[in-house]
Amino acid sequence: MRAAPVSAETIKIESNYLGGTIGDELTNERDDFDHDAELLLKFHGIYQQDDRDVRRARTQLKLPLDYSCMVRASVPGGGITNEQWLALDRVAALADHKLRLTTRQGVQYHVVHKGELHELVAGINASLLTTLGACGDVVRNVMACPLPHPERTRVIDPLVADIVARFRPQTESYWELWVDGERAVSAEPPPVALDPIDEIEPIYGAAYLPRKFKIAIAWPGDNCVDIYTNDVGIVPTLANGTSGELTGYVVVAGGGMGMAHNRPDDTYPLLAQPLGWVPPGEVGDVVEAIVTTQRDFGNREDRSRARLKYLVEERGIDWLRTQVEQRTGRPLAAPVELPDWEVGAHHGWHDIDGEQGGSRALGLPVPSGKVSGGLRLALRRLVADGTVRGLRVTPRQDLLLLGVGDTEAVENVLRANGVRLADDQSPTRNLAIACPALPTCTKALGEAERVLPDVVDRLEKVLADTGNTGLALRLNMTGCPNGCSRPYAAELGIVGRTKTNYDIYVGGSPAGDRLARLLRADVPLTEVPELLRPLLDAFGRSSSDDSFGDWCIAQDWSSLEALLPTPTGRRRARL
């Protein structure tokens, strides 16, 4: 028998399907929401935040905190039409005049004040996107390989649509609060609810899931979505490995990045494990069975241990397979071998129709996913006049500009607005990603987005000094251990521990199928480049053709650690 639900569970159950007091609080005179409404707002794609740059000063002056909200639009597979982009661009005026592309292929806004929330959320829904389910204890935005070759589109797009329809929350509270009852097309429910347990929420029930649930769809040989870091990852299997007719899907389960610094023994990142192979037409039912298993058995007493990854670790992948077979009424075949993963980030020009000189796509690096200034102006022009016919957000916070006929015209507009293309900067800078962190994120312990350019500057100098100029090093930086930028699966992961110090991880695979190892904990950010210098020097002098991550993990770990400089000042014990 389970213990009484924790407070978050009680709030969900008593919220009348996510309504709670949000409506009343939207119209009161306060600048903030109370605790219960703040928790429920996450299901609506909204996080309450405050400006942490001024928090201490305002507290000392006994002033209320400078509250605002972050609002996240769910963009399935990262696909955005021209009309949707222009709508998303317009509502940025209700925030800080920036759009931020996320590591889950969504779009979010920061510094949205309470009085602007309704107009901004309604504006997003008017574009036929939605914020519902972009956050909260539900299936989050569905990721998918964004490169739109015809065969990928034919296989992936219908699967994305099916998963979105199955798992979008069905409660009317969202539409009553934000859209006056009118649904966005991307949020339509499935035509028939399978095995209903609740008339309003047939999948989730009144308590929804124990924690967030993440799903990603990769293309065979292209793991740009980092499927192994998700609760569920899906890979199509094709008749000829990476081409030919669709034969089914390999499903992996039990991945996740988050951990807590104060609980290193029982919170940690894990990679998903192969679960089985599924014929075409059955994968949606299998994913639903995994979701409902997590709903029924996930930990609802300890939110730090509530993700599917811990359930799979505790009970085993075979137990999960049995649950799926019982819930679908069908046996689950053993997973088949997948093609080797290739390394790529989709930067530069791509012939998306398979013919040189045809319709093309440009992979454009967007530093930390921040669309503002000249980039925002350039995109507005290219989209408005039809030079670009659609966009896709990538899992590394970048953009694919689709349907381009005149490549020179696109490059000229971008460069005229001060936008750097992939060929204009180093591969390491192109690949570096960071979460927003300070000053807005309530979870941030240190900086990430704001300091990333300086970190890359210093790292590029060390790369040049050690003979590694041009190295394509995957750097993922985050301001806290929750791991939104997937640092634990990166070749170089930098994880905030305090406002000045970070934990440094190395050895993740460029293909995304191996976790990095903790190199050293509690390192001042200013010392990180010199900490890495002896490793990069040894790597540069080696005759290995491996990536830096592969080389690190192949070394004797004690010998690797022996290369490191002596820590300066007081340092916490190695975890």
C-alpha cells in the first residue's frame, strides 16, 4: 500500500483537472501566483520565475521579487510553418523581444509578466501551436529528427502526429483559461480513447504522471535527438538498414538526465535500454503501455526518484516488457540490431529532395537558441517573402531553413544582418549548447547561456595551443544538475554547482549512446580550460582517429586523472 500522496500529488488531484485557482489569480492585483497555482501552471506550459540578478537587492529593500513567467510552446518534431513563425515572432513583443529555441525543439519566451500571459498564450494557440503539455507531469514535446528528406517525412511525421494526439492532456481547463474554449489543431484529441480509466483524462487520470515524460524519434544512423536520454526512444527499421521500406520500430526505454547534487547516491543520469521491436501500426500502443505503466507504478512519494528511469532500474527491463505485453495483449519481439550512429548536426546546406540544385535546407547555428536582434530581423524577412518555406528547430537549439531555391539570396540576407553561418565559425562553437540558467531559471545554481561565448573563446584558444584547431567537440553546459542541455551524454559536459563552480564531465559519445564520466567536481569556471589542457594536449599528440569523447573513455581513467593540474583552493571531495 502506497503512503499518502506528497503535496504535489494532492494539488494535482484536487485541481479539477489542472484548473485550480489559476483563473482567479490571473485577475487579482498581485504580480505573482501562489504555490499551488504555480505548480499547475507548468502543465499549461508556464513557469513562474523572478529576476535573480536583482533578487538580493530587492529582498534587502523589503520589496517583492521581480516576478515574470517563462512560456514554452510545444512544437512537435520542431516543425514550424511560415505563418506560425510570424505569429511566434509577433508575440515576442509581449516578452523580452526574443524567442528561445529549446533542446527539445520547442520555442519559449522569457520575462512575460502576469498581465501579458493570456494574450501571449492565446496568440500561440492562434498559430495552431499550443503551450499545453510543454511542461508538467505529462508527455512533453515529442522530438524527432528534423532533416526533411522525403523518406524521413513519410515515416516520422505520421508517428509524431499519432503520439501527440494520444498524449495531449484532454482537460478543458486549458481552453477555458487561455483560448475561450477553442482548440488548436495540434492539440486535437485522438478519435477514440483506449481503455479509459477516467472520463476526462483517459490516459493520465486525475493525478497525471508522477513526473515529466520525454519521447524522441531518431532516424536510423542519425541520433541527433539523443534518444537514449529519453524515457522512450523510437527508431524506425528499414528494409536496407538506412533506406527502403519501413519494416517496424525499435523501442528503447528508461533514459533520463536529471540528478541532484545533494543526492549523488540515488539520483543520477541513465541511458535508455532496448525494449523490443514493434511492427508498423503497433508502436503507438506500445508507447501508451509504457506511459500507463509509469503512471501506475512510478514513484509518487519522492519526486527526485519519480522518473521512469528509476522504475526500470529497480524492476528491470524484462519487467517493463512484461507490462507492455500484458497491456497491449501482444508479444513484444526482441530488438533488432540498429545501424551504427553517424555523427552530424545538420549544419550547412542539404539537398532535401535528393537532387543537387533542387529544394534545399540550410542548417543555421543559433547560439544557445536565442533568436533576437539581426537574426530575428533576417528570419522575419526570409519567412515573410517566402524565400524560406518553413523552419524546423533542431535538438541542438539551431534552425533548419527549408524549401530554399536561391541559396545565395538567403546567405546574403543573413550575413547582411550580422548572422554567422556554420562555415564562419569553428565546429566547437557550432556544437556548443547551453540552457538559459541565470537570471531567470529558478533552478539555476550558476550561469550557462550568458557565459557560454566566453567559455568557448577560452576553449578555442586551448584547442589551438594543443594542435586541435577545427576539432568538432560537443560541449553541453547547464546551470544546474537537472541536465536540460543533456551534459551527462556530451563529450564535454559542464554542470553548475554554485554561482562560480562547476562539475566537469568528459567521455560521452558523439553518437549519444554513452554517458560521460565525472572528471572533477567543483571547479571554478575560470579554471576549466586549463583543467582540460593536458587532456587535449595528450589527445592532440595521439595518433587516434577517435573523437575526443571516445579517446577519453578509452584511456586508463587513473592515468587520465593524473594528467590534471592540482586543484587551487578548497574543493569538495570528488563524487
